[in-house]
Amino acid sequence: MKKHLCSLCNNETIEYAKTRKKNYLFCPYCNSVQMDPSFYISLENEKKRYELHNNDISDLGYQNFVKPITSFVTDNISTDSLGLDFGAGHGPVISEILKSKGYKIKIYDPFFHNDLSLLDSKYDFIISCEVIEHFHNPEKEFKLLRSLLNPNSKLILMTDPFKSTTDFSKWYYKNDETHVFFYTKQTFQYIKENYDFLNVEIYNRLIIFET
């Protein structure tokens, strides 16, 4: 297998797994697992996959799924703060829920809400739900996210962290062909220490970085 550098920390990865006709790599430096880039699907097919997502504001199941984020925001962030929903998709449910509670929040998505002017502003909080596992270039994306935050601000993420005790070949989360980068608790610590965050807290699927 051709050698690849980690797309987050630029260190050399090692072979990790071959499953569902795709190769996966492990980075021993930041403890991430990532799909071999030669198996990425095209951006066109990636967009088609996202268009299948049924993110309906009236869907109680989806409202409950995103509740860790919406509850964290309402419990910890004031309504006079400016937020950004980064990677909102074509149905920005979280933003609609928070707007209904009086929050000011902008919506950005490279496929569906590609308003690049929003990336010239600063925010008091950024939410990114089930997005970071799609990053083809997490180094670039985390540098961008950090640059968009004011001091004393929060980056609020949801993903499913990978655990060393998990059987990767049976792990459901890697079966989505658009999921290409997987984070462990150690990976989040690496991001905290190398992307100028002051703190990181991990609550199961909810990850909070603080500036």
C-alpha cells in the first residue's frame, strides 16, 4: 500500500484495516483512523448522498438526536451571542430550533449554503453536527473553524468517536461512504493542543472546544 500522510497532523500513517472493499489507515501520532484517499467518492456523488438525508424540522426523532447540541447551547450560551451552523446540510434543523428560541445563527454549507462571506466574520459559537467525519482535509477545516471564533467562544461538535475497544470491521459508522475521518479522544486532545484551543470536553458524542 502506498504511504500516506495523516490529513490532520501530516505524520505518516500505517495500514489499519481493509473492509467493505476500502482501505483504512491509522495515525499513531494523533490516534485517528482515516479512509485511504484513493477510495473517496466524487464530490458529485457526495452531494447526492447528502440530498438523501431527511432532516425535517418536525421530525421528533431528529430533534431528539440533535438535542445534545441544542440543550448545550440553550443551557450555556446567551441569546445575544452570534452563532454559525457549519455544514448545516440542506435541512438546517438545529439552526431552526435555536432561532425559535431567540438565537442569532448563520448557516453555512459548502454544498447547499455556500455563502463564503460568512467565513469572513467572527462568531461566539459554532455548531457542527455530524460533519467533521466528512472532512477530507481536517487540518484545513479545523484551522478555519478556529479562525472564525472570538475569544471565550465555543466550538460545539457531534460525531461518534472511535474507541480502541471497538471492532472496526463491524463498526456501523464507517459504513457511510462519505465518512472518511474518525477521531478518538486522543485525536481531540491533539486538536486542542495544536489548534490553539484552551480546553476540550467530551460527553459521549458531544465534543466542546473552548477558546
